[in-house]
Amino acid sequence: MTTLDRSAPSRSPRPARPPHRSHVIADSVTMLQRNLLHMVRYPGLSLFTILGPVVLLLLFVFVLGGTLGAGLPGAGSGDAVDGAGGRDAYLAYVMPGILIVTIAGTAGGTATTVSMDLADGITARFRTMAISRAAVLAGHVLGNTLQGVLAALLVLGVGLLIGFRPGASPLGWLAVIGLVTLVAFSVSWLGVAMGMQARSVETASNLPLVLTFLPLLGSGFVPTASLPEGLRVVAELQPFTPFTEGLRALLGGTEPGMTLPLSLGWCVVLAVAGYIWSRALYERRSVR
């Protein structure tokens, strides 16, 4: 017969392990690295993001620039059109619009990548892993923001090669980089949300085109004063017009006025709207 040795120390239950805590920043960096590797291995989307605006820049400057530049305010309205002078004036005018188009175009790549992850079940797999859910979305946003800034710098380099001569001060250049980064960040959140909203990869690649067309319906390519009344109101109220005007003032070395506060306000609105939209869809539709 065995007796219970009450003097023996009783085994206390093993202390529970602390629950796994998601480290949002570390997980976001990991997701960012994944997206950067994806861009390196599949450079087609990044290449198209840069080539498209470069083609637009060359087309508008060298084909249409002579006439459009002569019609800009302050260029005069003589009968003879100075093609070279018009092109130079129009290059200085259109460059900020081309940069905004470049940034807006990166949303298409983001939406496509997000939709591919959903269709392939990669996002569903991420949900089963002990990583922050916000980090999955943040990785796409950070990767696309970096891509947007780099694409804008490359397109700006092409502009410099063909004669664009900005008059920005060193402080103005810092403001240019900051504004480009904020616009790319806010547009990226919309791209993520559109990618999650789309039912297929094909739809996801086309849905962000509305963002690419908005700069054309603003002051990116012609002054809003030259537009019909109804279209002019829309052009002046939409967010891409202050983005373009702010960038144009900073690059030209002139006073940006209210365009910078308006741009910052629109960046906050678009980023918050894109985050809420994409987060709600992620909770409902990340498993297909």
C-alpha cells in the first residue's frame, strides 16, 4: 500500500506562457521586405509605372507642348506660336502634374498585388499566423509608398534631362520630398482598399485608373480657368489639384499659399478613409 507523502513538495502548475504579442512595427518591416522582394522579382509593374508617365511627358511636351505652352497665362496670344518657347514653358507647367500621375499610377500595382495575395490564399495564410493583421496591410502601403517616391524621382530625372529647371531652394526640395511621400502614402491606402474590394485580379488592376485620371481632370495639364464652368468646379474641389499646385509652387520656388495646408488635409482624409475601408474589408473578405 502506498502512502501519500504529504511532506513532499507539491508540483505547482507550470506557469502559463505569456500570450504571443504581435509586434506591429517588426511585422510591418517583415511585410515591407516581402513586398520589396516581390517588386524586385517581378519588375514589370514597377517598370510600367515609370514608363507610362515618361511617355505622357514626352508626348505632351514635344507633340503638344508648343501650342499648349503658348496658351498658358502670361505667354502672350500672338498669332505666331513660338514652338521652342512654348515647349519650355509647358514643360515647367506640366512636370508637377506628371509627377502626381506617376504617384497615382502606383496604386494600380498595389491593388493588383493585394488582389493576387487574396486569390492565392496568401492573405488567408497570414491570418492564421501570429502576426499583426495591421502589419499585413501596412507592408503593402509602405512598399508602395517607397515605390511611388522612387518612381517620381526617376520621372523627375527624365524631366531634368529634357530641360526642366526647377527653382526650388534646399528647404523647398525637402518640402517636395515630404509632399510626394505623403501623397504616395495616402494613395497607397486607397490602392490597398481597392485591391481588397475587387472581385478579381483583372478588376483590381483597372479600378485604380480613376486615381490616374483625376490629375488630368485638375490643373495637372491645363489651368482650371480654361475648363467649362461645371468641370472647373469639380477640378478645383478634387484633392489632386492642390497636390499639383503645391508641388508646382515648391518646384518653381514660389509661395505655395493655401495649397500646402489643403494638400496635407486631403492626405489625412484619403489615408484615414483608405485605412478604414481596407481594414473593414480585411476582416470580412481576407478568406476566399
